[in-house]
Amino acid sequence: MSNNEATLKPLSGKTALVTGGSRSIGAAVARRLAADGAAVAITYSASPDKARQVVADIEAAGGRAIAIEADAGSPEAVRAAVTRTVTAFGAVDILVNNAGIALGGPIDEIRFEDYERMIAVNVTGVFVATQEAVRHMPSGGRVIHIGSSMTRYAAFPTASLYTLTKGAVTGFNRSLVRDLGPRGITVNTVHPGPTDTDMNPDGGPVSQIVGPGMAIGRYGKPEEVAHVVAFLAGPQAAFVTGADVVADGGFTA
């Protein structure tokens, strides 16, 4: 590969697994990592058509991608998704723990079933995907979590359960660097602020509350979060580990 090709495709020869990669931030991340040269596997649960479209977009641009049905709340499904990724592409060089859900309400009204589901997807799913992926991850690997700026500033009520799960990921990130640093694997968390996604659309009810707090006067775009992930996944971020990278348009500044 020429120096110019390495600059244009810094992830050539790498494999990325993006959980929850069928829509919103996950889809943007998958497309960006593929544009940087990575072979990309995405998992999905409820959006098969969108998952197929992400794969089609990547392949149309000359990349390689597969979509794997896997509920992030099922440890067995998550492990199987890692195995399928390795079977298809040979390794997992980059893991992006993006899959997540948001259930909530006033603390005294949250159903315990919703609590269990949130923990299963947002915490257990992250742990299992990471544990399984690093068994196949060589030196130079990257683990990147998608957190939330809510762990820095809770701008509205009814989100305590969601924030609990994202706070758990933040703590997991900091300890993992000690386990994986000697193996040459970096671990970082990207904390998006208010971003135009299916869960939190620009113009939706949450945007009416948090919109005035955006320093740059607008919601973020999934592609803007994906650019941050791509940097952390690339060779230029080899000295960045244990970081909480906030991409929130100044919302928590």
C-alpha cells in the first residue's frame, strides 16, 4: 500500500464490529469505518431492512460488510455475532459498542422488567461483546464505547435508568485500559450530546428541552459522532486510551 492509500484508507486490512449498526449513530459509524477501508460487521435486532441497506451502501462503495441478527441483550447472540465476524473476516480489530436502548420514567414508576432489559442491553451486552471480541483482537486493536453526555449533565428528569447504564460503561472503560493496555489495545468512550437519532430526533420532545442549551445552536448529526469514532479507531489515536471524548456541541461545557 502506498503512503497516499494509507492516508485515504487508514483502516485497510482491519475488521470492525459495530453493535446496533443498522441505524442512527451505529449506521453512520459502520459506513465511516468502511469508507476508511475496514471490513465491517454490524449487528441488528429490530431493523433488518435498515441493516441490509447499510450493507448494500458499503458494498456499493466497494467495501465489505455483513449484517448479523443479534439481540444485544442476549449473551449467546452477542457471542455468536463475534464468532461469525471472525469466521467471515478473520479477526476483530475494532469493536464499537454502540447498541443501546432508552427506557425510563420517574424513578418510583420504572418497571423492574424495564430495568432488567436496560441492564441486559446497555451493560451486559457491552461486557459480553468486549470480553468475546478481545479474545480475537490483536495488538493495535481498538475498543470504543458509545456513552452519553447525560453522565456529565442530566438536563431533564426521567432518565435516571439510562444514565445509570451509561455511567457503568464509563467506569468499565477506565478499568479496561489496565487490562488491555499491555496487549496494545486501546479503550475509549465517545459521549454524544443531543444528536438527531431515532431515539432522540431533532424536533422531538427532548429537543424542546435541551435545544436552548446547545452552544452551537443545533443538534448533532450521527456522521459527526462517527468522525470521532473513526479517529479513535485509526492509527493516529494509538496513544489515546482511557479517554472520555465528549462530542456534544458544547452542551456540557
